[in-house]
Amino acid sequence: MKQSVDVTFELNGAPVTVYDVPPLQRLLDTLREELRVTGTKEGCGEGECGACTVLIDGRPVNSCLVPVVQLEGAKVVSVEGLAEGARLSTLQRVFVEAGGAQCGICTPGILLAARALLDREPDPSRDTIREAIAGNLCRCTGYQRIVEGIEQAAAEERAAKGS
Amino acid sequence: MSVGTSPPRSDGAAKVNGDARYIDDLAFPDMLHGVTVRSTTAHARYRGFKLDPDYDWTDIVVVDFRDIPGPNEINLIELDQPCLVQDIIRHPEEPVLLLAAPTRERALEARKHVHIREEPLPSVLDMDTAAAAETVIWGENNEIARLTIRKGAGVGCVDAALEANPGATLFEGEYCTGWQEQMYIEPQGVIAQPYGSRGVAVHGSLQCPYYVVKALTHLFKLHEDQVRVVQTVTGGGFGGKEEYPNILSCHAALLALKAGKPVKIVYSRDEDLACTTRRHPCVTRHRTAVGDDGSWLAAEVDIRLDGGAYATLSKVVLSRAIIHAIGPYRCPDVAFDGVVLATNTPPNGAFRGFGAPQVCFAVERHVDAIAAARGADPAAYRRFLAMQVGDTTATNQLLKGSVSANEVLDRALGMAEWESRRADCDRINASGGAPPQKPRPGLGDTPRLRGVGMSFFLHGGGFTGNGEARIQGEVEMVVQPGGDILILSGSTDIGQGQRTTHALIAADVFGLPLDRVTMALPDTSKVPDSGPTVASRTCMVVGKVIEDCAVALLARVMGEEAARPGPDAWGEAVDAFLKAEGDASVKLKYQTDPDTRWNPDTYEGDAYPCYSWACDVVEVEVEPDTLEVTISGFWSAQDVGKAIHPVIALGQLEGGSLQGLGFATIEEMRFKDGKLLNDRMTNCIIPTSLDAPEMHVHMVEEPFPGGPSGAKGIGELPMDGPAPAVLAAIEHATGIRLESLPASPEALMTAAARSAS
Amino acid sequence: MLADLAVHRATTLADALGLLASAASRPAVLAGGTDLMVLLNARTWTPAEVLDIHGIDALRGISLEGDRLHLGALASYADLIESSLVQTHSPALVEASRTVGAVQIQARGTLGGNVANGSPAGDTLPVLMAQGCDVVLVSSAGERKVRFDDFYRGYRDPDIRPDELIARFEMDPLPAGAKSVFRKVGTRLAQAISKVILGAVGVVGPDGRVSSLRLSAGSVGPVPLRLRATEAAAIGLPPAEAAVAARAAAAEEVVPIDDVRSTADYRREVTARLAARVVSEL
């Protein structure tokens, strides 16, 4: 039984180690407090709002419910990992153009849920999009611009791949 | 970049790449974390606190009311709300003590080791008890505010009309709505720190930095120069961060000044739900004399709002409610009476719509009842009853122009294919229902009943009456070398796109690309008070001042004839002008229409400079065994005057509409002994993407000459209409008529059983 | 405080079972965290010692052994949804898994966690009960099987001994010609706790009468309920009459309460109606 652990995982493509952290420290706090990577947000602390969504091994999860001790060897992607260097990715750019972001607090989580969806299903229907982001609450937009933005981004990604 | 186009919003990139810094993303050196110790009883004498002597208090800062240098009052309309409890506790979760510690975890631990002594007193937990005034908890009789509106025959007008018109019918109804939580996804939070020699600076998630200035100067007996308030990127407000941050800022400031260090207070979600303001519950009674041709001869409306334990902004909520009591409908004689009652519950406050959603729900349900009794189509009846140019409102305001009643009705009903859709529903229901249009796991495939309902409504833009004349919102605009424009305004972007819309208005005047216009950060040490970011005024009123500033500067630099010069011509002219004159800037205030007449004592006259009109159509499916309601269609036409940035404007209409749809069906707050029972997001729910329908919203542009490019206020309009349209659709589908919200399956089942028996 | 909490992360079953066998008192067992971490955040779960079993891959497998579907305790809802074996041999379990929370919860939450947590509102529980399954528990002494019908001794009180973990679930095969139904009445369409759940597996014989029926209801009692009286009332009757009998019997058999999500009256009435509906459509 240990009261503190070192954990090594991959964050946005780069290896990272946190030292001497409580094993049940929330991944959300590991990112925000230990690593000062603050793009991932806390909205509720109970796995309801999805603002804390990150990808672990390609799957969207609520980082407020993942204890850091379970991260050993995992590949984590946060919103900071979506851009292509200094340029916004297609998904990010189209999302803004479509009006998907208003106050923006739910945006990082939604983008990651969308990223995971499009990586599995490059041509999703609107209903599939809605199901994929159903764990991400947005209070500002009514979801309409978000769904249309993801749909539009999916189309542009497919076009870029020449499919 | 011109008005009417939709460039990517200026803060968009930072919001999609993780760069945007909300208050909890910030950490200042030596910063402590603050928590609040709160009461548990609804009404009690406060007999002091005890710190557990076995706990280590060395690095914990403790603040109570004795640490307040000035009056223990939150500066708002009345001064009835203490910053910290002093002798009487008036609602559960009332703030008593503040603690700060080096880590949030430590502060939360310390809080477990504080004990508050409360001696319960008789409490008032509902409006009926408050009205009876046997126990008085506020003022002389628990009445926080009272307002009346009289037009024409005034008091007794309904009975008089019934007597004078033998063919007239009396229609009565009582309509109820409950609390609704704003549920901004970013909880409330601020960081306060010492500023200058005696002052305080606050960074925070807030809508009205200058309201916070006034609260701090009052509590700490400081001069405005000794206080600085900076709005950080704010994750939603909807009114919930209009006045509450006054309290939160005062709390953080008390801790910061005592500790001599920055102190961050960010609420956990359950604390935010339980303690901060929410929409006022409302009971509205209608008595209407309806002539045999269907016109309203006389209308009496009685409005009761539950204000909670303190006044906050309740009088203004009542004001908007009573002015909107019969919405867009014609009636020559009216008598409206409204009261806000105090109860020992956490105070209610601003939430988008601000009294209008409650009364719109009531009048729309009432109109549907009258239409049904007359065998009239709900749409046809509303067309008949709608005000037009030349009609007068309940406050005797002559509608001189900018009335889009017919257009929004035509558009929405047309998009929704009202008549054929209603007929399809009737056919489907007669045959026992149709399979769900969107099958989902676990929902079964039992044939659904289907219904379509509508609502028709208006919303006054800006502050009531002479509100804008009192506020005198100010904007400063500075021309930079090269022609870039800097706008300094106390308006805040809370998601609604203010930073982009305001910049676009200015960019349009000069013919500049959007990125040549910069919005200064809302920092009260640098920007003027443009008035609060509330009341659907930020685009219509402050945007107008921005337009005026730009027009003035353009004329000053390039002469009266210049129009949209473009970056090159403008840049050249600017450099020449600055060389000759040194600088170019202007500071302007909002100019109210001098012809506006408003009597704040009798509530007569021009209540609002303009009205936005709208029509919603909602289709629902109802599962016949469980009475689960699915919103299967939403069509709306909303008059925005002019869509400055169409994508942003559409986002406001869609977002507000979903809040209204949630208000109708699944949003509810339940209290026991004054305490919130469903204080977690798992139980205090809002719509997910699966609950939200595809929304078809059309923007009608019926310009308002007083707005920038004709724009009207639209922030609150979409909130008003969806709820009654949903209930009308449910009634069409099932025959179950509800007159209160939410239309939960449980409420529908109870109502169905009642009418069956 | 978080820093006082001790955690052992096991990566093999032997490691975990050894610790449980030797522990003076059973540590809290943590799998996907979607229940326990909520309580930790709310500071209502304050264990001293935690055994983290999330890394024991041996407990994740999904396989078909003969005609019985074997589901590892650590199979996540996403694993169940995406498994062609589960889609074929327990489609109702796929349906139930899709209604748990949303994709984020489905990625981490586990079937074993849903069962061990033992909330009467657990979405998968009425499916396991209606289809019939064995819970296979494992300790350093070996395996022990318990019928799922008998697994809950009371409210949130599963039959798990201090030195045991749930290893897997072995599902009964669906009878030939059976219709398997999952119905959840939730508070909204995603991220929804259930108000009423119904799981059913039924067969109508060649004589046009209900020949077998297993009916389970969730959120209407302190544990997921096997509605035996309702089953008995329905069996032997043609579906239309069986439905009428089922409706009356189910209304008597469930013991719902009023809570923050719904009312006893609503739950009782809805369970009765849904039982009738399900039976009528067999």
C-alpha cells in the first residue's frame, strides 16, 4: 500500500512523469495542478458535465473520475494536443467558424469527444454525433452549431483525405 | 468586415486550443484558497461559532462579520442583505464565516472543524405563508416589492366589461412556474488581492465589473480608485453572474485583506447550486373578459414572485414581469398587480428573461385555453389578438413602428407547416400513434402520440423606462497610429460574443477587417462603465454607443462625407491626423430618445425603446405508457432587428430556446425546509445533445432605428417562448392540460389520473 | 485528506487475491472509478486503504464457452457494446450498456463495478437477472458461483466475501424463440439515472401461450427485483390476457419509493404498464 506514487504516461505525444502524487489524485488535477496544463476544465466533479473530458488510449473519459495511479503507460490527449503545431486543426477551425464555441468552457471536452468520434467514424450522421457528445453538457449553444460544426469538420477532413 | 457577416469570433482560437484562461486556471503568487461556512437552518438566531481546539489552525485565516470595515451590507438595490451573518440567519446556506488556507483541500478540511450555533426561529417557506404574514421575516409584511399597472378602466375592469357586454365570457386561470438554475458550466469564482495601500483588486467570472466595484467600495469604505475589478474569460452567466459576484467578491476581498495575500474562491458545483441565485418561482392568475368576437375587453393579472430571503434584484424582475403580463396581445383596459414575497430560502435573482418567461408561460397557456373554448385554431386566434403598429401596450405605449408580429407568425408557422403538421398528428393519434422518429436504446418502440403547439411573444430590449438614462453607459474609443481602433468598454463577453459583435460594429464603420479592432480587457481601472451586461442591452445599447463613437471619429478624421474608407485610406488619414493633432479619441454616453415618456410611479408610458417579437412551434412525441416527452421538432422565427453577426445571433436564439425547452420538461429544483434537495448535476439536470431537437430558427429583421444598424436586443427573447409551446404540444398529443412547469412524466400522469376520475 | 489514503495497484489476479487473503480488514476495491471517484470527490467516501484492480487484464475477457457467454468483471460498457459476441448472445446487455451515462462513463465503467456497487438503479442488473446468469467469485481458495437471482442480500449488500473479487459473469443462453427486452425510463436521454428499468426474456409457445417468462425490475425496490409473481400470473396465458394479469401482479409486486428523481406512484404505475406492454408484445 502506497500513499504516494510516481506515474509515467504520455501526454499529447510526449512522455511525462509525475512524482510523489497521491494515487487517487484525479487526472484532472494532475493535468491542471501538477503539470499546469489548464485547458481541461472542471464543471461538476461528478462525471456529469464532461468539461473534463480527455482521451485515454483514444477513448473519451471524464478525467475527474480517473485516478492518476491508473495512468501508468497510458496515452492521454488533452485539448492542447489537438492543434497542428501553431495552426488550429480542421476540427478546431471549423468549430469556431460554425459558432460551436460561445463561452468556451465546454469546448475542450466537446472537441475531444468529437475527435474520438471522427477517428472511429469519419462520416457520422447527426444522430451519431449527438450520441457521441451526449456526455458533454453545453448551456450556451443549444448544441445546434456544435453538431453542424462537427458534421462540417468531418466533411472537410474526408475531403482532405481525398475520400 | 461588415455588419451582417460572420467572421470567426475573435476569442475563438483561444477557446479551442486551451489558451483561454478562466478564473480557476489562474494562480497568483502566495495565493490562498477560500471556503465559506454556511448556515443550515432556514431562520435562526446566530449565536456565534466555535473552532475545534484540537485542530491545527495556524495557517488558516478566519473571517467573520467583525472583519468588515464598512457597513455589513451587499450593495445592490436595497441594503438588506448582509455580507456575512451578524445576528439573524434568514435562509439555509447563508454565509457566516470565511476560511482561507494554503490549499483548497486544507480549507475544506478546516471547514469540518468549525461549529455554528443556530437557534431556530419560525420560518416562512412558501408564498402563501409569506402572504399571510403571521411570521414576518422581511419588512413589515414580507412584501419585498409591489407594483401595479392600470390602463383604461383599471381596477374592476373585468367585472365592468362583463356587465357592459352580455355576450362576453370570463376566463380565469392560475399558472405556476418554479425555480430554474442558470447552470453555467463554469462555477462561480473570483480571486481577490490587496491593491495599493488599502484597496483591493478582484479578478473573476462575472458579468458586471462595475457592480462589483460598487459592492467593494461600500463594504470597505473605499474610493473607486482604490478598487479594481477585472473580468476573466467567463464560462457562461445567463444572469447568474450578474449580482451574485458582488457577494463572492466581498468574501474573497475580506480574506485577502486580512491575509495580506491573494485569495481564490471557486465554488464546487453543489455549493453553487445550493447557494447562488436562480429564477424566481411565480404564480400568475389571469381574469379576462373576452368579447364574443374573441377580443380581450379587459384583463386582470395577479403576479406573485418568491424572492427568497433578501431583495436582490427582485423588484426589477417584478417590473419586467408585470410589463410583459399580457405580452403581445391587445387589450384596452387592464389592471395588473404584482408582488414579490420573502421566504426563508436562498435569494432568487437574475436569469435570462428576468420575469418574462414566467408570465409568458401564463399568458400563452391562457390564450390556448380561450382558443380551445372558442373552437379557434391557436395560431389564427393569436393573429387576431396580436398588437400591430398603432396599438398601445398595457403601459399605454404607442407602438409606432418596428412591429414584426405578422412576419414572425408567418415565418414560424410556415417553416413548421403548422396546419398540415397538426392534421398529421391528429391522424397519427387517431390510429394509436406512430413509432418514435428517433429510436434510442432502452426507449422501446411503443407507438408515440404526437402533438404540435405554438407560442407567440415579445421582449422589451434594454432597461425599463428611464433606466438607460440613469445608467448613462459610456464607451471610449481610441484611434491608434496606422488606424487600428481600440474600444474601451465595461461590457463583458460571457459567451454571447460581445467582444466580436462590438468590434464588428466599429470595423464596419471604418471598413476595417475585424482584427484591426481591439477590445480592451474589462478592467475597471482602464475602461468606463458602459452599464451592466444584462437586460438584452449589450448589442442594442452599448453597441449603439460604439457605432456613435466610430461615426464621430470617422467624421473627425476624414470629414462628414467619409463612409467605410477601408484600411488603406483610413490608415493614411489617421497618420496625417495624428501628426497634426496628436491624438484622436472620443468618449460618448448612450443617448436616450428625448421623446421617451415614462412615469416610474404609475408605470405608464414607453416601457422599452423597442420590442423583439417571436413565434415558436414545438412538436413532441409522448410515450403513452410512461408519458415520457421527447421534443421532436422546433421551429422559430425571431425578430432581431438586424443580425450584426448572424452566426453569433443564431447561437443566442438557439441556446436560449433550449434553456426554455428544458424549463418546460426536465429542469426543476426541489426544496425541503428551505434547502435544495437536488444539489448535484446528476439530479439537477439540463438537456443533453440527445434531449435537444434539431432547431430551425429563422431571424426576421425588422429594424429598430435606435440600435446599431437597426439591431434589437435578443439575449433574453428566446427564453420566453418554448415552455408554453411544449405544454400546448403535449396537450394536443394527449389531451392532458398542465398549467404548471415542468411537464414531467410524473406531473402528466397525476394530471391524467385527475381528469380521468 | 487525499494524502492519507493508501492504494495498492494490482496487475495480476494472484497479487490482488493474496492481498485480500492476508488483509486484516477488506480494503475498498476500485475498478473503473465511475462510482467511487464521484464519492471521493464529494468527500463521502473516505477509505483508508484501496485495492486498485483496474490493471488486471485477466479480468477483462469476453468469450463464448459452449453456449454460455462469459463476461469478465472488468469488461467495460464500451467493451460490451463493441463485442459481436455480446451483440449476438445478449443484445439487451448491449442496449443497457448504451444507456449508462454517456461515452465517457462507458469507456471506464465496468460490469463488475455495476454489480458490486449494487445500486437498485444499476442499468445492467435487470438484464442479468432476466436472462439469468451466474456470478463467479474468486479468492485464493478458488472459485464460487452464485446465481444472480440470489446475489443481493439487501440494499447495496452483494454476496461478496471479504477475500473475494467478482471474476466474471456466465450468462444463461437465451431460449430458442425468446424475445429479450430492455426498457429504461430515465430522467433524460443521456447521463440519466433510471426511474424504472424492466428486463424481460420471454417465449410464446406453439400453442400461442406464454411458455416461459423471466421478468426483472430495477429502481422499484431496495435491490433489483425478480418479479416471480408477475411471471407466474402471465405464464400459460396468451399474450393479451397475460398482459392484463401481469399488469395487476406487477403493481403489487414492486416496492418503489419517493425520491429526488421520481415518485412511488409513478414508478408503480409505469412498471405495471411496461410489464403489460412487454408481455403483450411477446
